[in-house]
Amino acid sequence: MRALVQRVSSARVTVDETVTGEIGNGLLVFVCAMKGDSEKESEWLARKIVNLRIFRDDADRMNRSLVDVGGAALIVSQFTLAAETKGNRPGFSTAAPPEEGKRLYETFSANFSALGVAVANGVFGADMRVELANDGPVTIWLDTTSG
């Protein structure tokens, strides 16, 4: 699985003029299931992100996790993270098929909740508008194949 994680002071996702998910302080997580991914990758990635020490401590150093600061997560499916860009037109053949991608996206969100994080979501496969206030900015790319 792949994820692009952004530390935010706020974020929200809108589908057809309806807000489907919104958070204050926390993480906006764009996530994509890749072909061959399983619950194992979903669990590993959720635990990794929840425990990333990317929030400021009292000494203004990135030393606290999402759980430490009591932040929330807005989790948005984004198959374009699987883009292959050899040419000028991206291909997405390495992304998991839609049914599998949806199942792993839902499992990923459930894993966050199980780790004690409040979760808001986008809508899998929908055309979404995502708004955010990146805090830092802090943006981190994670891929389960690179540990």
C-alpha cells in the first residue's frame, strides 16, 4: 500500500457539495492499495502512520505521534498514487482492482480506529474535493514495499 501523509491543522473532503469527512488538528492520509496487498500491509501502514512522530513537542521538535497529540485522521482513497509515469500519460495498472482497493481502504480506516484515532473518510471511487491547511508544511510518502 502507498500513502501520502500531510500534517494538517484542518482538512475536509466534499462529494457533490456534501462534506463527507472533516477534521481539525491531525493527519490527512491519501491511501492507495496496490496489486497483491493484503490486510497485513493495511495493518502495518496504519500502525506506522499512527505512530509517526511528526508533531511538535514542547521543545518545538517533531517528537510526538498522532495519538500523543489526540489528533484525528481524514483518510481519502487515491488510486493515482499508483501512477506509472514512464511516458507523459500516467498508467495505473499496479493499483489493486476496485473491489479489492475498496476492501483494503475500509480495512485501513478500521485499523486507524482500532488504534484509538478518530477517523473521517472520503468516499471510495468518488470525485472528491479535498481542502486542507497543511501544518509545517509536513508531507511524508510511505510505501509498504520500502518498509
